[in-house]
Amino acid sequence: MLNLSAIGRLAAGTGTSLILVTGIVAGALLGHFTPATGEWLSHQVDYTLLILVSLLFFGIRFDALFQVVKNLRFLTIALLANFVAIPLMGYGIASLFLSTQPLLFVGLVIYFMSPCTDWFLSFTRLAKGNVALGTALIPINMVTQLLLYPFYLQWFTQNSVQIEAGIIGNTLLQWFLLPLLLAVTTHQVLRRLLISSVFKHVLNIADHATLWVTALLVLQIFAGNISVTLAHFSVLAWVLVAVFCFFVITFLLGEGFSYVCQLNYPERALLSMTMASRNAPLMLAISVATLPDQPLIYAALVIGMLIEIPHLTALRYVLLRTRKHYQSKGALAAG
């Protein structure tokens, strides 16, 4: 029987990064020492993409949208932060560090512009944030970033990559919007056919499987493109620096939003997590489908994922350390 609790512990914090690093190393070794195997693995990417996209969409809980009606103020704050302030800030950071490396620049911009729709909720729960409201953000973030992806790519990439007219729209329709409808339909049908505990078990399996399928996709990408990645190895260090700066500024920006809008601690923790977490698995899938044969773009996304999980672990610690201050402040105000 599948031990979900054990998988959950492995997937938490640095365990996620370890799984992704294993995918990178295994793919690099296969691609370097057995090029034929690496080439074969890279040719299977389409199948892995389809599985990954289906898992991501299957896990969306659209019933949580009822929470939004009660929290329109927070929703507005989160949307402005995630889809206006952070993309502009991310574009500035990418321009500062990688303006001379157009493909890595594009990868960073894609990484920065899309808020997470999966593991940020686990860290929100660990930080004692508003999980119910965070669940409502997932479908909104997912649909919004899919719709905005072609526009962000056009506005922020400065024609760094050549894209045929209509290819993004057609790809999003074929690879993402249609699978979205199919996955959501399957979700709703199984929800009605299965008893609650069994359906919850199915959702947990799908959520945990997403990480392993993402790692498989990373393995395939590096197996088929290790020579290009190694040729730009020294430049990838700047991607690390840029992502680190992004997380620091994002935290400060979240603190500013929370202070100005006078958010309570659970909402502040949720806002900090949704602003810090990026939707790298979905963006990696979209980029592989819409921007084929661009390993440097994919490498920037993978590097972002590697740094993100330890950062979220540290952010959870910082938020919990300041939680007592918020609670004492609330008690004084009540008194």
C-alpha cells in the first residue's frame, strides 16, 4: 500500500529539491555517457507533459471558489501582487542580471510571472496561514496565468525568442485548455462516484505524483540537452543570484502589502507564500510545448524550483517567529 505520509515527508522542504537534483544529475549522466539513451528520453517529453498537465489540473478544487465571495478584498490584493507587481519586479531583476543572455532572461521572466498552484498551500498550512482562502486562490491563479502567458511573453521578452504567429494560442488550446476541461470533468465525476475518504485519497496520490512526474520531465530535458547546458554552466550562476534577489524582494514587498492593507496574521502568511511560490512545473510544461528546443529557458525554470523550496522552508520559519507579535498586537487592540 502506498505510504502517503512517508512521501509527504520526503516531498516537504529540501526533500523536494533533492528529488529534482536527482533528476538533473541522472539526466545529465545519461545524456553525457549514453547519448542515444538521452536522445530517446528527450523524445518522450510529450507523454510526460500530458501526464504532468493532467495531474496539475486534476488537483484543482473549484468548489473552493465560494471562499472568494467572502474575501474579495484579499483576492484583489493577491491578484495585484501576483499579476502586476511581481511580474514588473521580476522583469526588472531579470533585466539587471541577464540582459546579455536572452534565453536565460526569458526563462527567468516566465518563472517570475506565474504564482504557484500546488505546494504553496502546504507551506501556508505549516506557517499557520489561511489555508481555506489559499485553496480558493488555486483555480484563480491557474486560469489567470494560462490566459496571461502569451501576453506576458510578448510584453516582457523583447523578441528574445522567435514565435510563429498563433503557435502559443494553438498550443495552449491543445495542450492545456482542453486537458483542463477533461481533468476538471474527471475530478467532478470521481467526486460524485467515490465516497469522500476515497476521493481525498485519490487527490493526495495525484498531488504527490506531480513532484515525481516533474522530476522525470527534468531528467528528460537534461538528458537530451546536457551539452548545451554545460556550455553555459558559468552563466547559470547569475540565474541563482537573480532568483535569490527575487525571493528577498518578494518577501519585503509582501510585508509592505500586509502593513498597508492591515492584514491579520493568517492572511499575511498566505499572501507571503503565494507571492514567494512560483508555478515552475506548469510553466516548464508550457514552455517545453510552446518554445521547443530551448534548453536554457528550461534550465532557468529548473534552477528557480531548486531554490524555491528551501526558501519557502525558511520563509515559514520567519513567519512563525513573527506570529506571536501579531497575536500580542491583536490582544492589545481587543483590550
